[in-house]
Amino acid sequence: ADAQAARQDLLDILSEDAALMSDSPETGFAPWSLRYSGHQFGTWAGQLGDARVISVLVTPHPSDPDLTYELQLKGAGRTPFSRSADGLAVLRSSIREFLGAEAINALQIPTTRSLSLISLPSLPVAREREESACILTWVAPSFMRIGSFEAFNGPSNMFFFGGGQQDPDWEGLRVLGEWVAKRVLRLEAANQGRAWGKELVMEVARRNAEMVAGCQVYGFMHGVMNTDNISVLGLTIDYGPYAFMDVFDPYHICNHTDQEGRYAYKYQPNMIIYACRHLLNTLSPLIGAESVLGNKPVGPGWMQGASDETIAEWGEKGKESREEMEVLIQTTCSVEYGRLMKKCLALRRQEKSDENHLVQPLLDIMAEHKLDFHATFRKLSFFKPSLLTSSPADPNPNQNVLEKFISDLLDLSPEGRSMDHTKATNDWMAWFRSTLGGFLAPSKW
């Protein structure tokens, strides 16, 4: 009976039939939605926020009290940021989001997790057609994003369409930064009383570089990497128009609203750099002020009495870390990409030349002959170095076996009828022999 009652309580909360609330002076809370700002498709969009997401609880991990998990309900109704939207989610897309997050988690790419789906069949939702509603529960240690910082210090003198943007809130920026540095990222500097602004930016950059490297290796396309969709924890968030690569095309666009291809597969690492630049811009006055203080953290009221000229000087000082941050992203992404590609190709060791001499030629063949991205890697998992061996008695005893293997690879293409099979076979043969049989020793496999 107790288990059934607990289950019903959980269902009531996750379906928003009930709410967890407390009016305690010390621990009081009620459901909330997050306000943030952001750059969308490269344009400053001003103030945004959770239009159909409501957070209902933050709870500590049973075995680690310092690690908390936040529960969000998506599709639970309108919020202060809904504007003209209905705040609802449909079952079809919610199932897709649930599966996408679990697939990414299984691939060990940092992500938010989906906890539950509760169907509301009696509640109709008007989209392209009438569909039924659903509430999806998301879980993460934090849903803070780069746009959360931009809400406190967005670009100045910018014309934009949208719901407006508040003036800079320097104290709010400090409080948010301290919280993220100490409680979310657990930066050593912040918890030891040292300057944390620059370290926060670098840690967010490093985490997101590792995340996007995983996306590139496994052919995942987010589709809408706006700054308000970039997590400070480096998590994959907001599973909207995402897709996994089918026929390999480095310029593939999975979001039909991305007409210019800004968020195409090839450009995802660049979008992480772009987003982190704006995080640095937002925090640059604080980072500059910490530098002036001798790498000590700013305190309450740190902007009181500061002139516009002083703020500008601090900002320019803080932006001096831009090149260092971009090099960190590029290096981290390259190293992680190489590490994961080594796993995909079942290599025993990793060499600096792998990307140029092994991976890129492979991707070029897949792109030119329109091969399925995932099916090709799957087929290559059955490759054996013995297919490349020969003996004096028979100069090429495995030629037919290798050609059969290549033929099976080409059969994975949906463009088989229009493919130049002779050229494709020769390209694969050259890759196998010169790349795998040439500069790579068999012991690498």
C-alpha cells in the first residue's frame, strides 16, 4: 500500500496534478521557470526563458549530498516566458526526445536525461495537425546555460526583435557566477577563495569541446546550438530538431528552419567557439576586475562607483583570454575526437597522423559515394587485417575476399544504382591497402 501511494504521489507530481511547495523561511520553494537570454542563429534575441518548462524539485544524490539533481517538466503548461505559445508538448515529439537523450547517454556523450513520459490523451494540442499532449520529465545536475549569464549582461546598443532585455545586473551576474563556480562546476579556485571568472569560462569551454567532439564522432546533429541551448556543464540539452547522420554529408542540415546551414554537422565545433565567446564577453568586466584585484574574487557591490570607462577597461582586460579559450576548445575537441575515433575503428593505439591519414580519407570516401555513416562503421568492425595479406605462391590470395567485403560496404548506400561502383571499389581498395596496409602496422589493430 505504501509503495502504491508513493507511486501515485510521483505520478501526481510529474503530471502536475500536485506540486511540491514549502513556505519555510529557510528552505521555502515553489515550482519555477528559468529566465535567460541568448543569441539565436547568430542574432541577439534579448530576453528569453523556459516557455514550456517548469522545474519542480532539486534533490541531493543519496550517496553524494553535494551532487544535486533538478527535475523539469516539459509541456506542463504556460510560464511567464511563454508569450503567445501554449506551453504544451505532444506525445510524438516527446517520445522522440526521450529516445534521443537515452541514445546519446548510451554513447557516453554528456547529456541531460529523460526520466518519464506521461501521456495526456484527453488534452488535444494544435500543431500541424491535432495531437495529444504529454509531459516529459528531464533530469540534470543543473540546467544553467550560457544564456543564463547573458540575461545579466547582454550586448549593449543592439537592436533586436523579441520580448526586451533588462539592463545589466552586475550583482546578479556575480551571484550567479559564484553559484555556478562553487556548486555546479565545483571549481577549486572558487571554493578556495581565489578568482573564478576566467576559470569558469575555461571549464565551460572544455566541457562543451568534449561534448561536441562526441557528437561529431557519432554523427549527432543538435540542429539549434543557440547560446541559450549551450549548457555550462557541457551537457546536450534541448532535443528539438536533432538527427543522427544517415548518408554521410558533412554539410547536412537537420533543422528545416536553418536555411543558411549555420548549425550543419560540419560547423558544430565552430558554434561551441561562438557560444563560449559570448560567455567570455558577458563575464569579461568581472574577469578584468578580478585581474585588477590581483586575481582575487570580486565581492558584493563590486560595480558600485565604477564609471563607464572603468567598466569598458575591465571588459577589454577580460577579453584578453579569448585566444587562449579558443585554443583550448580546438585542442580539447581534437584530442577527444581522436580518442573516440580510435574506439570506433577498434585501433589499439592512437597516432598524431590518424586524423589526416586515416579518418579524413575514410570520411571523404563516405561522402563522395554517399555511404551510410553508422552502417559503414558497423561494417568496418568486421574488418580483419588478414584480408590484406598475401603470399609468394599467390600474389593476391585475398583479393576476392577483400572485394567481397568492399562490395558489402557499397551495398549500404541508398544511392547504389547511381554509384560509380568501379571508382568506389578502387577508392576503398586504395584506402585499405595504402592506409591500413601501408603506414599502419598490423599490430595497430
